[in-house]
Amino acid sequence: MQGFKAQPSGIKLDDDDATIVKGMLLRGDRQHDIAAWFGVNGGRIAEISTGAKFAEVKPAKQTELPPQGPYLSGRQSAELLAQLGFSYAAE
């Protein structure tokens, strides 16, 4: 049996995102939580953390950051949406 590879998400981080990532890292957020906030693989956050990507970008101010994680999981989000009357089933 051959392995399966998921389709790329198409989400790309830009300079503005990188400023937020760097601010969240300085605040002490876990890379996993930052990746969840942006919907990207944790490797993209690690690339910013090490300076491999967006090295020239400055971190955002604390007042410009989203709330600190952890954030809702996909399952928790789906349950909350269902409680609010939204359906996520494919039609």
C-alpha cells in the first residue's frame, strides 16, 4: 500500500504574519500554538524562529498580538459551530 500525502493547504505566511509570529515567540507562546493560530505546519514557525525565513522582520508589539493559546482544536471548533447551528458537512 502506498502512503498518502495531504494536499498543501495553500496558506503562506507573509511579512505581516512573521511580525506576529515573532511577537508571539517573544511572549513565550509555544510554536505549536502559533502554528495552530495561523493554520500552518509547525516547521514554518520554526523557520521564522531560527531566522531561516523573515530574518529582517521585526516582532510585533505585545498590544498587536492575538490572545495567547492554546486554541480550540478542530474538533472543539466543529462542536461549537454545531451548537451554534452551523453545519460543516460537505454537500
